[in-house]
Amino acid sequence: MIWLDIMFDLSFPRISGYFQDNDAILLVITPAAQAPGISSSQALRIAKEYDAASGTRTIGVIGKIDQAAGEPKILAAVQALLLNQGPQSTSDIPWVALIGQSVSIASAQSGNAGSENSLETAWQAESETLKSIFTGAPQNKLGRVALADTLAQQIVIV
């Protein structure tokens, strides 16, 4: 799995050889605040270039939704990506939305101190928070469980 995010250009020469492997899954990771301008993302362009043959190796991950919760323009852009209604260059990529991990863990711990399933509880809390923010988005695109499911589907395809 290769993560393409806003910092990829620092190590691009070292990892570019991995992009060519047809069994590599490419993750385009972007913070929610940059979702409105995703079509100009260099990471997205590179993923599209190296995944042009099959178009099945790329997954989009939109993070830090919690930091954009009060920004209607950003949330609308994220929702469009989740519904595959974003810019044409993004419509064939499965997108998943996440909130900050520390936020989901804190939510879980505040409600279930000492819980043995704190990670599971945190992921559930994240999913519930995202469902409340994106009422019209498919639930299978919200949270870390959705990301794990999407990765599993891509592994089967690749």
C-alpha cells in the first residue's frame, strides 16, 4: 500500500518505483479543508497516472472532518466526493471520510472509561459522529471500519 498525501513530494524519488507495481494500492490522503480543490492535487494526478490502466488501485481518504465541521463549503465538497459526484477526475475513486483519531478515542474514553474494547468503541464513536455530519452520505464510506472494508475490497480486486 502506498500513501500519497500532501507530503509525498519529499520522498517521491524513493517510492516512485512502487507505484508501478500492479499489486500496490494507492491511498490519496487529503485533509477535509483541501477537498474543494482536490482536482488540483498533485497526489491525485500521480495516482491517476500510475493507476490509469486498471483504475482500481486508488482509494481516497479525506481526513480531519472534525476540523471542518462548521464549514458548509468544505462539507459539501466532501459529501460530493463520498457520493462520487465530485470533479470528474475523482468520480471513479472510492472515497472514505475520517475524523482525527485522537478525537474518536477521546469520545470513546469519555463514555466508556476502562472499556476493554476502547479501539472498537472509538471507531464506532467516529462512525456515529460522521453519520451526524453527513446525513446523506453512504454509511459504508464513513470511518475507519469503512476504510478497512474498502481496502479489503481493493485487495480482492488487485
